[in-house]
Amino acid sequence: MALLTGVSPDRVAAAARRVMARCEELARVTATPGEIQRVYLSPEHARVNRLAAEWMRELGMRTRQDAAGNQVGRLERLRGDRLDSEAPALVLGSHLDTVLDAGRYDGIVGVLMALEVARLLRAPAADGRFGVDLPFALEVIAFSDEEGTRFGKALLGSSAVAGLWRDDWWALTDADGTTLREAFLEFGLDPARVGEAARRPEELAGYLEAHIEQGPELDRRGEPLAVVSSIAAARRFQLVVEGEARHAGGTPYDMRRDALLGASEAALAVERICSAEHHIIGTVGQLEAFPGAVNIVPGEARFSLDLRGEFDGARDRVWDEISRELDGIMGRRHLRWNAREVHNAPAVMCAPLLQDVVREGILSTLPGGDEPPTLFSPAGHDGMALGAVTDVGMLFLRNPDGVSHHPDELVSGADVALGIRALAESVLQLAADRG
């Protein structure tokens, strides 16, 4: 049942056009001309925070940049004729940072859609009534470092909000050797106050995020929107294969201990094992050989492994199988191998209630339509961190051909319009449930 009354399709269409135009505006804020690149605690980060704050103030939001560099806007709950500044907040949002040579929509479209939902729910309705009263405050957060591009650690901004900040992160460095602590100071933040970004569970009524799918499933199904059931369990490893560097011309094959061939066979084993498993994804994204000369048999190879699954147990069983396979490969080739785990994140299940309200929100935009699809997210999102302090729900938008983290990344204005209405309806469905 649709709860968003008095809002014309023209207003929603105008909201979608505004989102698409602002995606283009933000795309011009980049450290690399001709590409899109915005990393944590950079001048570009500061500039998009200022833009987001300006757009938040247009909606009457109280704005602040928190102690970790996230941009926050808040609309207070109305109790009769007064504002309730102590009310817990339903948070909507996503991130404004990017990978290198990024697309325009990953994260960004979720922040801008959240602002349009705030506009629809708080602005005067078409018949002159003032919006709606909600049983919670409404906040939009533009998170600052979901991707982890600069310091190699993802979810820094949302981890701070979730109270998960770790002191050992201060020693992380970027490609220029700048530490995270130094970057904080250069940006105008105080490392000693990062804990002030943390929110307590009682301050939050939940977290809802709209995001492009970053895969082709909705496109293949011909569906514009989906309910997200969970965010993938992830583990990342740096692996080293040790062999023996010898002369490429003078060493016969039966004497070679070629570390690169061992690592290459390991990468193929990852593909074979993971492709045979349901909802397990393994990727070798980096591979280096040493000493790296054309006339030397590689004596050492280093490679990465990104392993993701819908459930922690299945992901871990696959890692055990990969480990056994690597034992066999390296044993046959007379090589040694070791692995260092650099990231471990459990699966985050979207709360059943928030899945239900997102489902109802989508159904209200497609009268007479079938039940919307429910997908798990193999990609990571800020909700992985927020799940430590509040319930999380997500809505996916169709991503034509599934291209993401690339300049060809795409979402249509028509799907954004459907997503804005569905997200607004989800907020109202939750408000009705909370009474």
C-alpha cells in the first residue's frame, strides 16, 4: 500500500533529474583531469563535503562535518509544534569517495537519493499540507571513505560512526608516505577527537541505503529495483610463493622452481574452486614476480586473494579448500607458500523488518507488479560497519550490464525516480510500523 500521498509523478521525476545532474556536478570534482578520483581527506573530499552541506541546508537540515570527516545533515522529529532534538534518527546515505578512474554513481547516487527523499517527506505536499510527521529524526550521511583507496583500509568513515575505530589505523600510509594521522591534521581534523563521531545504538532508528547493484542480475531479469538480503562476508589475503631464481637459459625444466608458475596455477585453482560454489567469489587482483627480469626464472611471486561469500561458513570452507589445493600445487612444484590475512569482515544480514519495508516500498512503485527480487550483495558497503550499532536495510538499483568501478558505470534516470519513491515509501512504512 502506497503511503506517500500528495506527491505528483512530476515532482519525483524532477527529483531524479536533480540527482542525475548532481552526479555530473560531483564528477567534475576530481584530483585527475579526465578521470574521477576523490580520496579520503583530500581537497576533493573537502569540496564535495561543502557541496553536500549546501544541498542539505537547502532542505532545512542542520549540518555538520563529524570528527572523522563524514558530512551529516539532520531533520529533527516534530512533536506537535516543537522539534525533538533527542529523538533517535533513521539514517539514509552512502559515500562520496571513489576508486581510481571511477564511475559517477557508485555511492554518490545513494547520497543524492537520500537528500531527495528528505525533500519529499519534509517539503510542502502538492495539496498544501506540510509533508509528514515521522516518529524519528531523519539524517543523511555522506560517508567519507567507503572505498579505502588512499590508505588501503575500507569503511573508515562508517567505522568511526559505528564506534569501531582502531588506534593501529593511525600508522596507515598512502602512496606518498603520509600517515592517516598526518592526513587528519592536514584536513583540519583532530585525531584525538575521532571517537566523537561514534553513535550509540539508542541514538539510531536504523540505516537505509540505496545503491547501484554493481552486478548484472537486475539487468538480466529486466527488473529496476531489488531488496538486499545481506552484504557479503569477505576475507582478503596477501600470498607469497617462494621458489628459486636461476638463469632462464641455463636452467632445465626439471630443475626449475618457478614461483610465478606456481602462483599462476594457484590463481586458476581459485577460479575453478570458487566458480563451482554457490555465491562464493574469489579474485586474484594483483600478481607480481621477483626479481622481475626477462632472463631470470622468478624466485618469488606475490599475489592477492579477495574471497567473498553470502555466508561466513561457506566462505571459510572455500578458503580451507583453496589452502589444501595450494599445498598440493606447491608440493608438486617444490615451492613454499604462505598467506597473510589483511581483511576479515563477517556477513551483515539486513534486518528482516527493514527488508520488509524496502519490499513494500518497491511494491508501492510498481502497482500490480510481481514480488521484487531479493539479492545478496557481493560488494561491500557502509552498512557493513553500521550493522554493529543499528539495523541495516538496502535497496538496489539496476546497473546496466553490471559495470561498476569504471567510467562506463551507469544507472538510468527512470530507475532513479522509481528508487527515490521506493526509498521514501520504505521510510514511511517503517514510520507506520514504529508508530
